Amino acid sequence: MLQADEWLRSRGGFRILMPMPPSPLSTRFDLAVVGAGIVGLATALAAAKRGLSVVVVDRDTQANGASVRNFGFVTVTGQERATMWDRARRSRDIWSEVAPAAGIPLLHRGLWMMVRRPESVAVLESFLRTDMAQGCRLLEPAEARRRCPEMPAPGLLAVLESTLELRVESREAIPRLAAWLAASHGVAFLRDTVVTGVEPPRVQTSRGMLSADRVVVCPGDDFHGLYAPLLGARGLTRCKLQMLRLADPGFRLPAACMSDLGLVRYLGYAQLPSAAPLLARLAADQADHLRHGVHLIVVQSADGSLVVGDSHHYAATPDPFARDDVDALILGEFRAALGVEPPPILERWVGTYASAPDRQVLIEAPEPTVRLAIVTCGAGASTAFAIGEELIDG
């Protein structure tokens, strides 16, 4: 019979007697991270790389929130100038390091912003004159069609090509990142566990008391748990989005693809003076798309299928239902931008993320040894690794 501090591991056909890993509840940690989404995992990585002992606590048994209900698109080009753009570049670099180590495939690289209006071309030309245009150039329609003849895009006027972006499969990348943190960095995980109180070094959970000198709370779009009064004063709400997976179109995308609608949604473009005429044109041409917050992103998975979206509807408690007319708007933009019929739909899903009227990231210090961090713009995959470093270094 095994002793309480021993366990068996199968390896190479043999059963090896090993010491039982200590329970997180019986260990004192330098840092407890509440939430195992991408912001929580990025914070755990930053802490572990600096030699801290870390435990991550999450209410779910597996990744289930915004971090796995997205494109897996690490977007640099188009992020808001200055801080967000810098965060995206740093996070892209960390993804490039971490993904091979954690067994996370980088499925494709780069961005094609495909536009079909003169006002959009003016925005792209203005963007190329900014310091955010590093790694970008403008393609003529003939060059774009030569490089990807399967996408005829009949109304195409120009393509902004960026070499900076990365794409991972979120539903695979997040679990693999967590497993790698545990195996290679000694990060402990306590799943299916709710944190009900934080008073470092005491962290009260539904399984008992944890001990940690510092705590970082990454609640995603849960505003009614820890520090609810503070979050309630920040005007936060939730954004609901609709996503689709389409069958393999029979060709490979040259990069992640976006269209004119993205130029009035991503602040790196939308804050340029030249974006105002484009917004007026889109309000006349595609009022329904703007009303439902539709803009186009198309990325490709290892099996050739396409992840396509998305829409944006805001409410304190968004309903869980996907609307067929909204999907039709997304697919109509796919058809217009790429010039091909959308392949059959394989999956549909709804996601939600935190949104704020006045900021893209919320970082608070409710107590001297506690930090609270929420990405409030849907750019978690693109910026979380840099935010994690800020939290730990700060």
C-alpha cells in the first residue's frame, strides 16, 4: 500500500514510485493568481521566470471563457498607438518564444487588410506614415491576386500587408500553455475552486485556505465576485460576440484577413483623422454592420478550416443566443472581401469579454500586495504577456 506522500507514475511501461506532489493548500507561495485565462497564465509565466513560486486558482476545470472563444489572432497592427501597440509587440515576441517550448503550433503569420473603398486606401496611406507601420507595406491588387489567386476579391483596391501577427488555435493553446507552466516552471494549479476572499497572506477558497504573499486577480468578465464595489465603480459591461468555423475552402490563406470595417474598429487606424470620411461612407453603405458591431477577421486552422467573425453587442448580462441575421452580415462581408462563397458552417459559438468605456486595460491596486487586472477591449491574446510582466515588475 502506498504511503500518503507517495504516488505511482507510468513511464515506458514501468510504474515508478515517486514522491506525492504537495497540496497547494499546504504550501506557502510567493504569488497566487486568481483566474487561468490568458492574463492569469501570462502573469504566472512572468512571475515564474523571475523565480517566484506560483499557484493559479480557477473556478472551472478547464479553459472555458474568452481566452478560448476567440481567433487566437495575436494582433499588433492596428492596436492603439503607444502603450497598447507596445504591449502587443512585446506579447508577440513572448508568444514566439513560448509557443515552440509549449508545443503550441504557430499556424500562420501576418495580416492582409483588404480594402475596397477609396476612403479606406486613404486611411492605409495615413497609417503607413506613422511609427506604427513597422513591418507593413501596401500591396497593389495585381500583386495580391498573383500571390493568392484563389481570392479574386473583385472590388479590391489595396492590401495593407503586415508581417508582425501570429495565429494560434486558442482552444488548444491555452491548455497547452497551462500544462507547460506546470511541467517546466513548477506552477501549481488548483482547478474547480472559487476564491471567496483575499487578505494576503490568506487567500480563502472553496477548498480551504491558501497562503500567498502576493495576489493577482484576473477575473475576466466576472464583476460580481472579488472587489465587486471597485469594479462596479468603473463602468464595466460585457461584450457578446458571434463566431463561426467554416469548412476548408480548398486553399491556404496568405495571412489573417480583415476588411474595411476593421479600420473604424481598431483604434490604431480609427483615431487617424483620415478615418472620419471612411466612417461616414460605411454608415451609408453598411449601416447594419456598424449597428451590430460587425467587422471581419478570417484566420485558418491546421486542418484548413476557417475561424470567421465577429460581432459586438454590449449588455450587463448578454443573452446567450446567436442570431442568424448577424451571422449573415459576417458571411456577407466575407463574400465581399475575399470574393468567394463562404464554405459550409461547421461550428457556431458565442463569447463574452469585459468592456470599458474609457480604457482598454484595467489595472488596480485594491491592497498593497494585490493587483487586479482585466483586458477591457478583447485584445487579451494580443497583449496579456506584456501585461503580466507589468504586473510582476510593478
